[in-house]
Amino acid sequence: MDAVLVVWVLSAVGISFTVSASVGFGGSLILVPALALLLGTKSGIGLAALLLAANNVVKVRAYRETLPLRRAAVVIILVAIGSAAGAVALVVAPENLVTIAVLVSFGIAFVVERLDTTPLRRAEAWLMALASGATSGFSGTSGPLKGLAVRSLDLDRRHLVGALSLVSLVGDVTKTAIWTEAALISTSGYLLALAVVPLMLGATLLGRRLNSTVGERGYAGLFWVVMVGYTTRLITAL
């Protein structure tokens, strides 16, 4: 890479990691399109998964005291299953169809949440977890589905970020393993992941401080800003 591309990649990495650490997810909203633009769609998606997986290790460490393993266990397993299926199908997946499916699911989930259909929330969370993993494998990003799936668990903001970090880690590691085997991620990608570890640490500390200072209402605002960003990006991609 020349100097301009290096600056572009590092800027995208830093911003995406900070957003991800403060809200719990959303890093792919910035990182996937940035890397896809530079490296091509499949290579960019693969490298983004690797970098996000490494960053999620740091996030899980940072939020280790608020990891709701038992409450989020089913969601984590379903995301892993969906991610594996989606990653395997990446080569033949019709991206526009996936985008439409994500938008429809987001709309249904939003309506269900506004109606406060409590008996459906667990089933809704499980369905969105499976769908979020599958769409993440297709397109490199789960869109709003992962956020809504974990939010349906009714956690406070620190545990919500912890759960999102765990879910993201499992999904990204699953995709990274499959795409490395399929040669979508090269050795240079792993070297880049090692090189940006200090950036991961700094961005995670900054993101955790933002999460601690914004309060519940401020966090809810950040959460929905990321959700709207995902949805806008999906709509413009159609």
C-alpha cells in the first residue's frame, strides 16, 4: 500500500474500533465498505472480519466483568451457526436479496418492539441471531439484526456491550476461519492485524470511556444512530 492508502486504512480502523467499543457493534459499518473499496469486495470483507475478530478479543477483555455468558449463550450459538452458513455461501450469495431480507427483518423487529410483544421477544431474538450470522457471512456485516437480537435480552448498557462483543467475536472468528481456508485472507492480512493492535487498545479504551460517560439515554441514542447508519447503508446499496 502507498502512504495515502495506509492513512485511509488506519483512519477507518481507528474510527470503526472506537464505535464498536462504545456501542458494542457497528465497526463493520465503517470498516467493510472502506476495505472493500480499496481491496475489492471479497478481499475487503475477509480482511475486515479478521481485524474485527482481533478487535473483539480486546473488547471482550475490556468488558470482562460484564459478559452475560448465560443470558447470551443461545444467541451466540445461533450467530456462530448462521455465520458459518453465510460465510460458506458468500461466493454465490445474491447481495441485493440479502439486503432486502435484512431491511424487512429490521422493520418487523422494530414493529414488534414498539408493540412490546414480550412473549415473542425470546423467539424474535433467536431468529434475528441466526439471520444476523447468515447475513454477516453473506455481506461482511450483520446490519441491524445483531444489535436487535442482543437488545431483546433486556440488558443494561454495560452488559449489552459485553454481550455484543461476545456475539461479534464468535461470528467474526467463525467467518475468519472459513475465509482463511478459502484463501480470501492472506498472510499480509494477519500481519496488518498484528500491526494495528496498539490502535485496537487505544480505540477500545476510548470507546469504553464514552460508554461509561454517556448514560443510559445517551447510549440508547448512540445505539440507534448506528442502527440508522446500517439501515441507510443497506438502502443505498440496493
